[in-house]
Amino acid sequence: MKGTRRGYTKRDHRLKVTIERDRAVGLSTYKAPVYLAGVDSDRERAFIVGAAGPRLGGLTSLHTGTELDSAGRRTLWEEVRRYWSRVPRQRGWTTLHEPAWR
């Protein structure tokens, strides 16, 4: 998550943030959905984008198409739920066991 007070770009109203290329590429290597959130600290608005794509790299601004309002949170929830519904559940997928659940 990146917070900023730098405002928005004039041309396409993107939130001005800095995300280093190595950081963005590193996040994309996770075997689960990963998202970047940008927060407009002055207006108390948050926006989210998935860390995915063939040209993933550093950013100087973040797309503001999906705000983390109630509709955006619902979209995020549905996307993550859809992802995990496709992952086969396997017994023994974790070594961090809760003894009461054995």
C-alpha cells in the first residue's frame, strides 16, 4: 500500500505514487493474487490494481479505475474468491497445523 499527498496526473487522473520496478516484479512472482493499493491521504480515497500483466514494471502513478469503496471491495472479493475456487484443495497443504483441528 502506498499513501500519497501528491494528487493526480492532469492528463488521465492517475494517483501520483512511486512503485519501484523490482518491487512490482517481485510481487508478481507470488503464487496467489497480489494487489497494489494507492491511498489519496488528503481525500481519504483508496484505489487498487492487480500486480499482473506482461509489461509489469515500475510506476510513477496508479490507475484510479477501481476505488476501494463498497463496489470496489465487492469486485475484489469476487475476484479473489473466483481465484481460490479454482485451486484444488489438498490435504497437507500446510505445515502450520492447529493441533485442535487434527
